[in-house]
Amino acid sequence: MIRFENVSVRYEGAAAPAIQGVDLTVPEGELVLLVGPSGVGKSTLLGAVSGLVPHFTGGVLSGRVTVDGRDTRTHKPRELADLVGTVGQDPLSHFVTDTVEDELAYGMESLGIAPDVMRRRVEETLDLLGLADLRDRPIATLSGGQQQRVAIGSVLTSHPKVLVLDEPTSALDPAAAEEVLAVLQRLVHDLGTTVLMAEHRLERVVQYADQVVLLPGPGLAPVLGEPAEVMAVSPVHPPVVGLGRLAGWSPLPLSVRDARRRAAPLRAELADRRPAPFTAPPAAAPVAETEHLVLRRGRIEALREVTLSVRPGETVALMGRNGAGKSTLLNALVGIHPATSGRVLVGGRTPAKTSPREMVRRVGLVPQEPRDLLYADTVAAECAAADHDAGAEPGTCRALVSALLPDVPDSTHPRDLSEGQRLALALALVLTGRPPLLLLDEPTRGLDYAAKARLIGLLRTLAAEGHAIVLATHDVELAAELAHRVVILADGEVVADGPTPQVVVSSPSFAPQVAKILAPQEWLTVPQVAAALEGPRTGDPRPGTARPGDTRPGDTRSGGTPSGGTA
């Protein structure tokens, strides 16, 4: 269905090709997963299938890409629209209408599909993706994850033969991600749709793939093969594969089910060992607190009686399904949304009643859309402005950027960065001011495992220095690695609040893969298990309790990585 023949793409001004020497075939009716570290050209390869590369992005494409016999060099994206459906990393860039139902119908209208067929397909897609209750909602009022589902649905209604998806589950909660992946499975198995998908959260998708394409790095030829075979050599892999490598299982398991079937000896070996006990930060006055917070946005009660406090040195993960109120709570803490009733205090001030210039010294927010913080023409200009605004020494922001993005030149335009790189840049801008309270909305969206390792190392350092950190995230593996506490929201209410092991191990939705495999034992990460098997140590300490001289997972100085991947 899709054929790459010695394909290379070079962008203007780039020192090296984005992809080089790609020669592979994607068969019809298969789900093929594209994996590899950030910056190796996954999005470029996907764009070459839809014709966006080079017709929209520019650059020079050499070699040949054909989709169902159509050459993408001679067929522009509009001439492939009936054949290829594309969903990129940023769902907002897809939307051309104002409401959910109109957006689902727009693509079919463009293709001249009959009205009665359009109506039926819209209803089918609303049901498939759990969007029926949102059909009349303005897209601008949806959460990021809900917008992601609408973007996928707007492509599905046209019934393309090929689906090209770039990070399709990155903004979805675990349950919504499972729903989307189940839909993709049905399309592949029942309708023969060909799906080519790039995804960093391999723990969600690798077990569904028929084949995996690994892009190992610049100048290296892609590796195409069975998922277990490719995962055995891949520099990026999910926790289930990391645990399988640690235990010496062959072939490697790709799903929790397969791993549990083999895990009995490992569970027996760990039976008399325990992870290091949870250690909370020292008692101190809260940096931020809410009391009986109620917040309405129009007719929607986004938060209901939320009472929460965050202390210095504490890392709190906000979790819950899309639309549960996580982003709204972060916005309330920074003063974007005033409370309808109840109280919000940050550093002793009411955020909504305090000037932004004053609040920026107390709290920093990295939003879901990092481009909202980026307005300069180069990375260097962004850093210079951040240093000036924060009153920091020149070079402070650039040092943070280098820690998170080691190979990004000063002259790079922010719009030329990948989604994950833009997020890392926005995080560096906010951290330049060293705010006592740091708020992060989906901080690992678009990050590969190595980039996530660097982020975890940086956030652990900040927490150890006394900064309070609140993460709104669907990344259960991040919460397991980093959070002291997990707070679960549902329909704007707090339904769980406690130490991470206690909250996530018993949760079918929010437990990390290692916890599901080794339950009922309270192991959360591969490094915890590895540390326990090494000898007398009882496990990897919880965040903020590292022993002197220990090699911490995620510490980039030691080359460590979080569970689920290697640098």
C-alpha cells in the first residue's frame, strides 16, 4: 500500500537530511508503528506519505513515495485527500469549523459525499470515539484530549484507505487512548485500513502493532520487523519490555497480559523485598492551597468543592479523564480563571486579584500549547527575553535549554522545533524565573524516553531545592517515576488524594505497567525492581530520597533513564 524507494528529505539550511535512504514497504491492512528518538525524522517520514512533505513543508525529496500507486511527488495533498487521512501532533491546526459535528462533516463535504451518507458516518464516528455528548460543543471549549479525538474523528469520517497518525494518544487519558486504539484495530481488521503511526508512549500501542519501523538515528537505515524483534534492539522501549530485558525473558512480552504469565518466578524472587518506603518532603507551610474551590465556565461547573494544598519540595500529579478539570485547576492557581466561590491562595496571594508581574515571581505555568509562550524569531531571542523578564543573569535560560535540548542551535526558529522540543523550550523560559510553584500541563507530550529522562532529572533537582511542582498528566509512567502524591479528578471533583503507590497500584486506569505486572506487590518502575535484585537495597527510593552516590534513573549526568526507555 505504501512504498518508500530510497527516500531522503533535506530541508533548506539543514546540515544533514531529515531522513535518508528509507527503503521499505507498508502492506495493506496492517498497523505499522514508527518509533525512534526525537529528531530522527518520524514526522518527516509521515509527511512524505500524505504529500505534506515537500509540497507544504518545503525541502527537497529524493527517491520515490507511492501510496496505492500514486506518487506523492506528482500528487499534492489535496489530490491524496480521498486516499490518505492525516492527524498531526497539534489538533488545533486541523480545525476549520467551530463545532464538533460540523468538523466531523467538513472533510466529507469537501469530497462531495452524499448528505445521507455523511449523516450516518457522523453518527458512527461520534459513537466510536465517545463524542456523542459533545456534538454541539464549540471546539474551543474542549479539553486538549477531547480536541484530539475530534481531530481523529474528522479524518475517520472520510473512510480513507490509509491513516497517518503522529502522536495520536499523546493528549488522551488512558481510557480514551484505549478507545481510540480499539477503533484503529477495528478499522485495520474489519475494513482493511492501513495505519502508519508514530507514537512515543509505546506502552500504549506496541502490543497492537503488526510491524514496527525503527529509525535508529541520523544516517542510519530504518529497521522493519516484528514488534518483539525490533524492541529487543530498540533504544526506546516501554516498561514491559524493560522488565522483560531485566528478567531475561525471550521472546520479549509486549503486553501486560503476556508479562504477567511469565512473571510468577520474578514475583516470588521479589516477595521478601519491598520498595524503599515513601518519604514525604519536610512539613512546611503550603506554597499553594485551595479551599472548597468552585469554578464555573459558562454553564459548565468545571471544578466542584476542590480542597488541595501543595508544600515546598512536593511533586503532585493531577490525573483523571479528559475534561475532568485538571487544566482548569492549574489555570485557577495561576490566576487565569477566577474562583466562582471558595478560596485560592498562592504564596499568600489570591492569583486572580494579583497583577501578572507580581504573580510571575510566585508561580510559573507551562501550558498544553507551549507555542502560547513563544513569540520571538529564534531560540536565542526567546532566552534573552526570558533572562530580562526574570532579572536573571544572561545565559541562565540558555543553560536550561541546553540541559533539555542538547543539540538545538541558537538560530533555530521556535516553529521549526518539534512539539516536544517546543515544550522543552517553554519549560526553560518558565524555569528561568525559578518560581516557588511550577505548574506543568501535559509536560511529556511529544517527548521521547531520553527527553523525558532529562525532564525528570531537572524536576527532581528543583523539588530537592524546595520548589513545589504540580503536573497535570495522562502519563502514568511519569507519575510513577516522579510524583510524591497523586490527585485524581473526576467531573471537577477530587476523588482520590494520597501517596503515589497507594493511589495508583489499585487503579486499573492509572497504574504503571510494572505495577500491573507485579501486583499485588507495590513495585512501580523497572529501576525499582533492578535495584531490589542487585542486593541488599530494598528498592529505588521515592522522589526526593536519593542516597548520596546513588545513580538515579533519569539523572542525565549518569546516563540513566526513566523506566521504559534508554537514552
